[in-house]
Amino acid sequence: MMFGFFKKKLDILGSVSKYLPSDPVIVEAGAHNGTDSVRMAKFWPDSKVHAFEPIPNLYDELQENSESFPNIYPHKLALGGVTGQTEIYISSGTSDASSSLLKPKQHLTQHPTVRFEESLMVDVITIDEWAKRNSINKIDFFWLDLQGYEMAALQHATSVLDKATAIYTEVNLTELYEGCPLYEEFKAWLETQGFTVLAEGIYWEDAGNVLFIREQL
């Protein structure tokens, strides 16, 4: 689900920029059609934005929208807890941005105009395996919109998470997807990894976005 207005997202980039180098390596997962990828690529012209989107039609839009930005690297992959193939539950109706590797649960009743009528198999990779295959030993900034799978993805990023500076992530206040961790659990785990909350955007009763920063910064 895409949360936040344009200005709020610009404010996030401004808030985090002072903690990052001028050429950050960024992993954006759940890139959808590339709107945020382009925004970050413009904000940091010397960055490398690795944009992950596994759903074929959205990946095609991502490619098209980012083709004039040489610092955006689209990947037709889901980030997850395994490497191989996995099932993704496709959202439609009033949102094509709510698809998840987790089965929808309370999402079905809390957002009844969003439908989940199909699923498909997509390629999935752990962040650790992707970083190893691409000789990437540092990721400065994670931008995650994985519909309840954010914590699981980061738990398989042990080779790079300890070098990361900031994480902007969607969080859940109710079990919108089966087994998804709620915000307090996710926050507590990130605190064990050395991160603390810099800004909260809890604009809805069931979800929101939070910017975490590495504590010593």
C-alpha cells in the first residue's frame, strides 16, 4: 500500500540526507511503478537505487519510468527469506500496491475495496544472497514497502544490515497479513540491531511508515 503524500516523502528524503553520503547505495523493495525510485534518483543524482519489483506488469512500468535515470537499477525480484521462487498474493480493486508474500488477513475486512483474487509464482532472493552475487558489501539506505514482510527480509540481510545507516519502512498496527509482525515487535527487533526511531508517520489506524536511523548517529 502506498502511504504518504508527495510532500511527506520529500520531507523524509530531506530528513535522512544529512546522515547519508552524497552517493548512497539504496535498496528499495516494493518499488511498484518506480515513483519513489525516480524521486530518490533525482534527490541523490550520484546514488545507486536498486529497485525491486517482482510483479510483471508493475516491473514493466518501473523499467519504463526509470529508463532515463542511469542510477536506477530495476530488479524483477522479490526480497524474502529464501532464494528461489515463492507465491505472491496480488492486490487489485482500489489498490494494486498491496500485494504481499503473506496471505491477506485483516486487510480483507479493513480494506474491502482492495481485492486479492489471484496469486502467482515470482522469483525471490534474500538480501544476503543478492548482495553476495553482486559484490555489494554496503547498503546505506533501505526503503521498504513489503506489506508485512519487511522484518523477514531484513533478518536475511546480516551481511549488510550492520553497515546500513537508515531504514524507511512500512509498519503494521494490526495483522493485515497472516503472521506479519506488528510495529512494536518490529521496532524492538530493529533496536537490537542498533536502530532507533527518527520519525513516525502513523496516519492510519492499521499501518504507517517509520524512519529508523542507526543510534550512534
